[in-house]
Amino acid sequence: MKLLILGATGPTGRHVVDLALRAGDSVTVFVRNPAALGDLADRVTVVTGDATSRHDVSGAMTGQDAVVAALGRGNSLTADDFFTRSSTAVIAAAEEVGISRLVWLSSFGVGHTYQWSSVPQKLIYRTLLRSVYANKEIADERIRSSGLDWTLVYPTRLTHGPEAGTYRADDRLPMKGNPTISRADVAAFMHQAAHGSEWLHRTAVISD
Ligand SMILES: NC(=O)c1ccc[n+]([C@@H]2O[C@H](COP(=O)([O-])OP(=O)(O)OC[C@H]3O[C@@H](n4cnc5c(N)ncnc54)[C@H](OP(=O)(O)O)[C@@H]3O)[C@@H](O)[C@H]2O)c1
């Protein structure tokens, strides 16, 4: 598969790149700063650009079979409209280029999944993550109402742990406490979802 990965320099996106290369995919990464790729740059096609620019994204999308997006704001607690701006650019670029498959990383607790969150999770989502979650909710709705073959991925708190392969994934997943999932497991789920049809037009909640 010809796979375009957005957010490839982030910790989750980097796992997706590694998995895709191991699986024999033809990998294109879309990054702001190619130097951050290190040696990986020799093994993938690198396109430089800004994910909020439809023009930049559509250039990278040409000829791809699917897009996996692991975009984020790093440690920032403000969204600065990043998720609405990048999702708008990605949807418009996909429509322009004629690509339909999109696997998009969001967060558990956004939108309708808030109802299944535990008391400690709700506290964090309503305070620290309020700005990011409000913006993600709008972005995710835009993706759902687009004509794309989308999958939205809603992991709980991310860790840098190894791939365990034992996580739960469902459309509806009630939580207790403050569960986690490793970025490696999230990446494996996203990569697998991009290769199949099981999670088409579904929001996947994933957690240990
Ligand atoms: N932390 C958690 O516990 C948690 C839980 C659930 C969900 N999530 C979500 O999971 C996602 C990924 O998180 P993460 O920690 O793996 O990654 P991250 O550190 O947020 O990295 C995000 C990636 O997006 C890229 N990016 C940001 N702005 C860009 C722009 N304008 N144009 C192009 N690329 C851009 C970054 O590139 P640069 O390297 O150039 O900055 C980086 O590759 C985020 O959406 C986050 O909200 C996080």
C-alpha cells in the first residue's frame, strides 16, 4: 500500500512509520522539519509542508492509497485551532486529489465519548485538556460528515511503553480510573485499520 503519514516526527507517528516499513508499505511522510527524521529520511519519501495548508497536503497526497494522521500539539494545552485547520486542509486535499481512506488520531473523551469517561478522566478533560478537546470535537465532526472513508481513533492516556497487542478496541468503552495505552499499540491499530475495512466510518475507542 502507498501510505501517507502525517505527524511522522511525533512519537505515535514515528511508530506508524516503522510498522509501515516493516509491513512493506511504500511510505511517504509529511513533515514540517525533515531534519527531525534522522536516518529514517533515507527509507521514506519526504514531503515538507504545513498540515494546515490544503495546498501543501494535497501535494503529498497525490498517488497515495491511504492517509494516517497522528497530528498533535505536543505538550501544548491550547489548540490554537490546529485540529480544525488541519482537518479542513486534509479533507479538502483528499477531495481534490481523490483519496478517500483516512485514519485520524483524536483522543478518548472528545465528543460523545466523554459520557463513558471516569470521574478522574472527566476532571482532566474539563480542565487541562478543555481547549484541545473542544477543537478536536469540531475537527472530528467535520471528518465524520465528510465523504471520506474515515476511521477516528480515540485512545486513552498515551505512554511510551512497548507494543503489547492486548488492548481493547470498541465503538463504546466505559472506563474506570485513568487507563493508558502505549503509542506503539495505537500505531499498530491505526496501521491495521488503514489496511482493512473493519473500522470504516467508525470511531474506535482503544485502551488497555
Ligand atoms: N498525550 C496523551 O496522553 C494523548 C492521549 C490521547 C490522544 N492523544 C493525541 O494523540 C495525538 C498524537 O500525540 P503524540 O504525543 O504522539 O504526538 P505529538 O507530540 O503531539 O506530535 C504531533 C505531530 O504533529 C506534527 N505537527 C504539528 N503541527 C504540525 C503542522 N502545522 N504541520 C505538520 N505537522 C505538524 C508534529 O510535527 P513537529 O515534529 O514538526 O512538531 C508531530 O509530528 C495528538 O493529537 C494527541 O492529542 C494524546
